[in-house]
Amino acid sequence: LSANGIRHKLPCSFYYNYTTEGGKSWEIGSAKFDDRLFLVKVSRSQTGKWFFYTQMIGRLEEASCYTAVLTVYNLEFGLDGKYSQRYIGDVCPIEVETVNDAKKGG
């Protein structure tokens, strides 16, 4: 997570076990950083498409000061091993309520 250009590594990780069964959602993970509450949501559709959401309790102006870095990997192979993916992007403010609204915002 970065705030105003300064990169910070949160002292937490969220672990989700994957199974090959149909669509699934996992419990929302949360972390407090810089006196802000951040939420991480992971879900998988029945067609196999994955969705990762990072939201902050706050308005767009506040959320735009932060960047999320999400790394998805197989515990057997580690962070930099095969089957790992990394996403770097914006933190969505809590006022954005739908996936379509998030897409419109980039």
C-alpha cells in the first residue's frame, strides 16, 4: 500500500484456500493503516473468473491518495514462484457500490 508516494507494507496477509467447486466468495479481510480502514474482498464466479476488490472506508478524494498491491500465489511455490500474479492499482472508495461503477472509475 502506498500513501502519497511513500510505499508501506502492511503487517498482514490474507490467506484463502481455493477449491475447484463452483462460484465462491470468501470473507472480507480488513486492515487498518494510516488511521484508515481498508477492505479486501475475493470472489470467483462459476465461470472461473476471479475478482479482487480493495476498498477504503472514505471518499474518492481520500482513496485516491493510496495504491493497492495485491499478490496472488500458490503457498507451495511462494511469492515469486510459478503461478503467482500481482496487481497494482487504485483503491476504491466505499461510496462505489457496484462493479460497473468501479469499472467506470478505472
